[in-house]
Amino acid sequence: MTDLSIKYNKAIPRYTSYPTVPHWKLQNPDQADWLNEVKSIYFSQVDKSISLYMHLPFCESLCTYCGCNKRITKNHGVEERYIDALLAEWDIYVKALEEKPVIRNIHLGGGTPTFFSSENLHKLLFTILETSEIHPQKAFSFEGHPNNTTYEQLKVLADLGFDRVSFGVQDFNLQVQKAIHRIQPIENVRKTTAWARELGYTSVNYDLIYGLPFQTLVNIEENIEKLREFKPERIALYSYAHVPWKSKAQRGYGDEDLPKPDEKLAMYLRAKQLLNEMGYENIGMDHYALPQDELTIAKEKGYLNRNFMGYTTDQNQMMIGLGCSAISATGTAFVQNEKVVEKYQTAVLDEKLPLTTGHFLTEEEETSAQLINQLICNGKADFSTNSLSMELWEGAKSELDEMQDDGLVEIDDYFAKVTEEGMLFVRNICSLFDPKLKQKSDKPQFSQSI
């Protein structure tokens, strides 16, 4: 396995979207064109609904591992204007659809959503829900920081229909926490988890990261062992992405402080082993869930899906992103908002969508996107469905043969199935069907796959 980690440790996208953002073609997409796309796809769906993502970028302190778009401030006076902007942006979409949109999923991400007071969270969500219809199979979730998530915030969100929360734990070890500027006592994790369950949250997720500076195999074992007390329904086990050219905060430590690729691989394999022994099942890439979880059931039945908010059982691709840097998707197109808070606010409060980049997919790109999604979600894909997918297969056949020899994938007559070992390298497998990855760039764009 060490030899494989060296062989396949390459700079590869995480394939949250396809094409990936660096290959999007549009600059400053036209608002009318985008809204027409949204209306067309929304009303053509069999199950007419949208997923709504809201990016809340503010954090009181900087976590150096984080590559997300954020604004560090202790000034909570920024909350009200930002929420007014989110609501103004939502109003643009509601007016364009000319009816109350049906919301199936809501996710609050960041940044730190629990930076916002319970009163302001209520104002934001109550207004949005009042102008919408709620899908009978709705799923509302948010990301919480155990250090600043309060009982009142959890209760306000529960009262509004939220029943899922994801707590960013990352690592319980103090030395690692100091290195990533995320000192977070286990008591805070214990307290917020207990509150969530007391208030009726049915799904608690913990985010853990392996490959952090000064992290060791012993740290990983201790982290997993501590989970026995909490037994969250889901666990996201992310590989630390070292991208100092993108995230300046990561320049505070060097490559010598990070686990080597073979050490990082050992961390992943040990964590996976321990999680499986505790009863968690592998869900796609990076995720684990208990057997009764709906993601586990979706994986077993072959309808697991994935979008910018993560793995989901929802088959619709329609996602509206509100907030600075938020991405929206229809299944055939993407757009991204302005990343600078002030520029974003100025635009939407002037009743303009602050679209800075975007992309409308070609037929070839839609084929690659579908195949990559099938591989990353369900670990298998049929390439015999059309001539475009067959061409992708033929173009990758020699590399697929090599990956089969390495035990990563099983192939037979235009059908590929990722092995259990191969799921660690699923990004590498997906990259074979990404023609755009062959386009060279003068700047680094993606993190290493291991």
C-alpha cells in the first residue's frame, strides 16, 4: 500500500463539481441568462424542489487548516447587514420563479454559522421559510463550532425544523489544536452534542481531519477512541489539504511539520479500521455512517448522490447558493458569487446578483460529470450508455488496466467497479475521465490526493 500511495499521490481535484472551478469559462455571467436557466430546470423537475446553501463567512478566530472563504472579526455588528443581503438575494430568486419555491434541503456553512446570534439566525431563516413551501422530505442542517454553539442557537434552529448538525472537531490533541489555532476542549464537544440530542436532533456529524501538522498515528487512534462516548450518526474523515498558495495561514508551518504520505496513509487506514470495528460503514469518499443511516441505505440501494453540500439521498441537482463565494448549480450550469463580503452586499442590496464566474456544461462535460459522480458516490459506473462515455473508456483503458493490476478497480466490458482499497484512490480513478486535467497550468490548483 505504501508503494501505491507514492505512485498515486498526485495533485487532483476533489470533484465537488465537474468541470472544476478553475476550468469554468464564464466571467461575470449574465443575470438574466442564469435566472432563465434556474427557471427552466426548476420547472422541468419531476420532484420540483431546490437545495438551499447559505454561506455565513464570519469567524472570531482563524483556523489555519481551513481553505474556505472566511472573514475574521470579533465585531458582531456585521451580522445584520449581511443577513439583509442574504434575504435580498433570496428575494431575487423568488421573484424570478414567480411562486413560492419548494425547499427540500437547507444547509448553513461557513465560516462559522454559529458566529451569528440566535435572534439573527431566526430572522434569516424565518423569513426564508415564510416565503417558501417545505418539501415533505426536507433535511435542514448546519455547521456548528463546539466552542461557540449555544443552547439557544440549537433550540432556535430546532424550532425552525433543523434536525441535523455537523460539529467541526478535527482533532482532540492539544498540540495539534495549537498548531491549527483551534483549541477546543472535549468538554465543549460533549456539551453541544448533549444539547443537540436533548433538543431532538436526529443526526449529529463530526468532522475529523487526518494529516494535520504534528499529528501522529497515536493521535488518530485516540481521536477515534474518544468517539465511543459520543457515537455520532455520521463522521466525515477528511484528508488535510495543504494549499499554502491559496490559504496564507497555512504558511505558518512547513512540509517538515506534516506527516509524510506513507504516514498519512497509515493514519487513514487505521482510522478506517477502527471506525469499521465500531460499526460505521464507508460512504463514498471520506464519509462514514451507522447502518441505519439514510446515507448507508442509499449506498446499498445505489441512489447515493453528491453536491456542493456533500453526500445526499436527494436526486435533484438544483442548488441555490446565497452569500459571498456561494456556488449555485442546476445540473447543467454553475455560477459563483463575489467572494468579498462588502462587494457582495453592495450588489445584492442594489437588487443585482453578484455573479463573478460560471459555466454552462457541454454534452461531453455532462457525460464526464455523471460518470465521476457515479464513481465517487456508488463506486461503480456503466460506460456503455452512449458513445461519449465509451470514448472516455477507450481513452483511459490502458490506465484502467494498470489500476486493475494494482487492485484499485475491477473492469469488464465498459463497466468499472471501485474496490474497497480503491476508494482511497477514487479521485485518481475519476481523473481518468477528466479531459480538462490534461490542460496544463502555470499555477498549482489542487491538493495532493493522499
